[in-house]
Amino acid sequence: MPAFTRITIVGVGLIGGSIGLALRRRGLARWVRGVVRRTASGEVARACGAVDEATANLVEGVQGADLIVVATPVDQIVDTVRSVAYLNPQALVTDVGSTKALICRLLREPAPADLPQRRPGPGQFVGSHPLAGDHRSGPEHARADLLEGRMVVVTPEEASPPAAVERLALFWRELGAEVELLDPEEHDRALAATSHLPHLVASALAAATPETWLRFTARGWSDTTRIAASSPELWSQIFTQNRSAVIDAVQRLQHALDALRDAVAREDRPKLLHLLEEAKRRRDAVGD
Amino acid sequence: MPAFTRITIVGVGLIGGSIGLALRRRGLARWVRGVVRRTASGEVARACGAVDEATANLVEGVQGADLIVVATPVDQIVDTVRSVAYLNPQALVTDVGSTKALICRLLREPAPADLPQRRPGPGQFVGSHPLAGDHRSGPEHARADLLEGRMVVVTPEEASPPAAVERLALFWRELGAEVELLDPEEHDRALAATSHLPHLVASALAAATPETWLRFTARGWSDTTRIAASSPELWSQIFTQNRSAVIDAVQRLQHALDALRDAVAREDRPKLLHLLEEAKRRRDAVGD
């Protein structure tokens, strides 16, 4: 018996769409429903095979679900989680946002009094972050195997019921992912280094390449800047949501860059060799 | 009739080996001979199909060649070019080094008086740099199509005879490459931005990632750091040979990084969005 069988995905983009495709391909759910902003997106989501049905109506979309996956841009996650937890108090709600600390903190605070929302109970929301993606977005790039062999970080908080956490972890494992548990703050520090910083650096490198020389780029430049093609809107949200950890990560990078530049400036070959070897050792430890 | 028909490749690694494979696969040469440091490497080069014959003897290796391609690490290029130009004054000599200005400058200076070398005449040496490679090295990773559709920069100097430059450009085009002419200094400034800086940044990023968090890396980190797996020995040579242009390129990167970090720190979303969009525009202009 799968962990959850009636699943609503709010926001059927690359990640939401890939989760839907994988659930349906693996026969894990009685139904997968997509909640979309525009009716036309619902048709694309259905045509891609990402969902059984799609609706632009959030109230209808979450009815009867035992799991609601919020796969919107990070700026909209808190409001959306509050709404769906209010509309369907029986479901477990998770998200797939690239940041976790701010989202979890805001969800522990009382919701604004003038909105038909409330703070979800600790058994209602547990955060997730699938470490998988692409510099392209949209359901048309969704892939049923996007999560296979990838890691999903689940971020329980002190009050999270262990049974809900375990059931959510099982859900991700059923999709082929490995699961690690981290608290939200630790998640954000780690991901600032392993994901947010690479995005910032790729953008800085692309921006620092004079346009007249772009024709002299080759595979090294293309690999190193690939994720600079990601959505500026989504990433400006992620960087600012994880502001202090991102700034710390930039500082670590600047130290590493200064050390390399100084060794080049002084033509200190042994030092330069040592720094490059240490970097290669870390890169080789990860593999392709 | 191909541009050259009797070709000696000094240093049969990834690039030298790929040139040999392509020449033989395309039937462009009467013979391709490899000069290797160790007899065992010659056997590998022959087994890979990169050369018809191989020798560890430079004097024998260059006899009868009409083109000599020096494909050694950049630190050895100047001495090797002087030697082969002395041993076979009839051949055109080129190299495949990632830096050009220092090599060309040293080759215009008188050679040390105590060595059986001399300054090659302007018609004897014209530099080249194929913008193709891999983070792996060695003839076992050589590929006949490595240069196909890639750019080769040829770096004539004021005294270079146009006929020699044109014949060398034809040679590279016969291997499927596009050819651009740049003077050696301009080459080094452009490549500092498009190749050397990405390598330095990839290494800095790998080095700046705390080891305990390496398990939280995903495709973004892997792409952005891929070339940090390149040979530290080869790259420490390239960085120091192109020292001042590399330092200028690092400075441009640091400005771009500071601008992004400041926008994050101030939570200036419009500015951040603008910077990320500008970076994406340059990345998108290059394609995959």
C-alpha cells in the first residue's frame, strides 16, 4: 500500500509535473490532481501525462486528497500551504521549495487575521526539497525519472509527529529518491553552499564575460555557466529567502578565489598546485 | 590535396591523439607519426589508432614531416618548438597550447646560446589553439570528432607569411573546425575570460564547498564545478603563463559577484532580477 493514494499537486511545473508523471507511471496513486493558475496550463499538464485531472480552483483541487504537494515558486509557498491546510485539514501538506528556514518559520507564526487561513498544525505540514531540477522550467520538461536516484531532503521541526515524517519519507522513496532528514536551518546553510552559490557564481561568470568574446567560449564555459540560464524570477526569490546563508557562502567563495588569484599573481606554483589539487579532490569525490 | 600530408605530433595526449585520430579517420595524411616520452605511451597511441607510428626519439620523429604539431603541456612548448624547428627547418610548426602571448614572445627572442636550438624563423612557427578539450586527459580519451564544429584560434604575428597562416588554417578546417585569426595578446585576453576564468572559478567553488555538505550537491553544482577535475599541473601552467589577463578576468568576476551579493544583502529584488536577466541573456546567446 503506497504512503499516499490521493494526491494533489499545486503548481504543475517542472518539479510538480515530474512528481505527477512518476506517480502515474509507477501506479502509486488512485488519482493525481493538478491545481494550476490558468486553465490552459491544466490542459498542458494533462496532455503531458502529469495529472489525471486539473483545475484552476484551489478549493475543489484539494478536496479528498491525503497528500498535497505545494510546488509553486518559493515566494508563494507560505500562503499556499496556509490555504490548503485550511481547506483540507485531513491531508498532509509538503512543499518542494529550495529554501526551508523562512518558510517553516513563517508557517509557525499566526497567519494574518484578515485571511481565510490559519497556522497549519505541526502534523499538517512537513517541508521537503527534492535536489533535482533543470535550468529549464515548465511541465513540458517534466520527466518521470527526475527524482530517481536523487536526494530529497525532508525538514522536520521539533513538533513534527514522527509518523507523518516517516510517511512523507516513504512517499519520496516510492518515487525512487533517497531521503535525508535535516532541520530547516541546517538545510538552508548546506544548500546555500551546494546549490544557491553555484547559481550565483554561474550568473556572475556569464555576466563577467564580455559579449564580443562569447564566440570564444567552449565546453568549460558552457558547463560552468549552464545554470545561469535558470529563471531569474525563481532564483531572485530563492537568494533573498536564504539571504544570510547565501552571503556566508559567497564569502567562503571569495576567500577561495582570493587564494587562487594571489598564487597566480605571485607565480607561486607549489601553492597554486596545492589549491587546484584540493579542489579536484572534492570534485572527484562527487563524480559525474 | 590536403594542406599537409606528413604530420608529426609531439605529445600524443587528449588533443594530440584526437588530431591524429581525425587525420587518419579522414584519410588526410600519408602518415601521422607520434613523438612520445615513454615507449609505452607510443604503444597506447598506436593501439588507439591515433598514429601510424610512434617514437620516443625527437630527431627521428620529425624527419620528413611537412607539419609538426606540438601538443605538449604549455610549459614545454617553447623548448619543443625551438628543437623541432632546428631539427626540421622545412616543416611548418604549430602548437595547441591554451596560452599564446608568452609562447610567441619567447619564440621571437634569441634562444639560449648553449642549446642546440635556434629561434625559428617567422615562416616556421605559427601558433594555434583548438577550443576543445575535456576535463580528462590522455590518448585513451581522444576522439576523432573532438574538433568537429569547434573553433581553432590561429595566432599569426606581424612577420608571419600569409601563405603559411592560410595553409595552417586550411589544415584545421580539414579536421572539421572553424578557424578565427587573433593576435596572441588578444587571444590571451579573450581566453582568460572564456576559459581560464571558468577553470579558476570552478576550482574555487569546489574548494569552497564544505566536505560534510558534498552529499547535498546536485546537477547544478556538478555542472558548475566539472572542470575543477582537470589536471592541476596543466592548469597551474596555464594560469601563470597568462597571469595578467587571468588577474584582470578575476577582477571582472569579483565585480559581478559583488553586485549580486549586494543586491541579495539589500533584498533589492528589482536590481537582483535585472542582474540575473542580464547573465541569462549572455548564457542563452551561447546555447548548449
